[in-house]
Amino acid sequence: MEKFITVAIDGPAAAGKSTIAKRVAKLLNYTYLDTGAMYRAVTYAVIKAGLDPEIEEESVKVLPGLKIDLKEDGTVLCNDEDVTKVIREPIVSSKVSYIAAMKPIRLALVDMQREMANSKNVILDGRDIGTYVLPNANVKIFQIASVECRAKRRYIENLEKGIPSTLEEITESVKKRDYIDSHRDFAPLRKAEDAVEIDTSDMTIEESVDAVLAVIKEKTGIEIPCH
Ligand code: DC
């Protein structure tokens, strides 16, 4: 049976995990799975159904029959609807931490993630991949950056996308999400004991990609293509 390689990248919000994971996946020809997008898709489904995303008994009503597809081109489908853009809107971002703290929702999504990861070479990014979803992942990375740095990156991203925001607002929201993500009861954000920590505060995207590739090479012995 072919042995597939699994790379887990966990870390706090806005640490650049998805940017790095996407680039590494492309270089290695691995499938990239954005698990945060799945929590966002559920949040969207809850709001769309007119339910309160802060109340578990209401939110879990969307679970029966829920279908989430992460396409290779980055498109996210929720019950066959293209939600790629709307799940990045503030209405979803401001509620997703509540949804991600609900155990029945986590269990349902973790099942889907394990299923998606078991038959190919994959890179997943999230909060609990190395600690809970795939504790036997071949490579575990904990990617961090300072709050100031993450807030500044998100602020510049918003400016480029024309989304109005202030640096103070974003700093507060990053801190709040850090707190909720790392203080929830079930599968909180935490560095796995065998994860390699990479602090990207003073790194460019290219340097961060190289740092992740170096860990993958060290842990798996695979050849890294020239890039
Ligand atoms: O990475 P992101 O900002 O798209 O994640 C959205 C939310 O989902 C965030 O509050 C953390 C949560 N999340 C999680 O709890 N576990 C994961 N594996 C991925 C994301």
C-alpha cells in the first residue's frame, strides 16, 4: 500500500499559515486542506439558516446532511453553494470562533478532515491538526508571529482588498480570537509536543516557505524541487 505524507501546520489566526501552506503544497504537488474554511462554512450555513452562531443547540441543527467540499483550486462549497468569498466577510469572521468551540461541530468536521487526508499527500492548516486531527502526521509545524505583526499583515491585506478597518480594531480582534481559540475546552489551539515552531515575525513569505520545506525534508527525507 502506498504511504502518503501528511504535513500539519497549526498556529494562531493571521500567522500566514494558509499563504505558506498553499505555496508549499503547489511546490510539492500535495493537496492543501484549509480546515479553517470548513469552520467558516459551517458558520455561514448557521447564519444563512437564521440560527444564532453563539448558541450550540441552534447551530448544530445545520449538521445533518451538511456537505463541505474543498476544491483543488481553492473554491469552497457548502451544500453545493460557492461560499469561497462570503466566508471571509466580517459577519462570518466575527462568529467563527464560537462555532469552532462547539464540540459536536468539531467532531463532525474532524471526521471529514481525517477522511479527506487519508488517501493522498496533504498539507492541512488549522489549530488542532497536529494535536488532535492527525496526531501521527509525518510533519508538524507550529507557525507563529507576534500579535503586532499579524495585525499589521491583516491590515495591509484589508487595505489591498478595499476592506475598511483600523489597525487598532484588527489588533483587538486578533487578540480576542487568540484567546477564544486557545481557551476552549475541546481541542484548543496548542503546540504539539513534537511540532517544530517557526516564528515568521521577521521572515518574508519566501523565507517562511523555505523554513517549512527544510522541516519537511528533515522529517521525511523527500527531495525538495528547485524553486
Ligand atoms: O484559520 P481561520 O482564521 O480561517 O480559522 C477560522 C476559525 O476556525 C478560527 O476561529 C479557528 C477555528 N479553527 C479551529 O478551531 N480548528 C481548525 N483546525 C481550524 C480553524
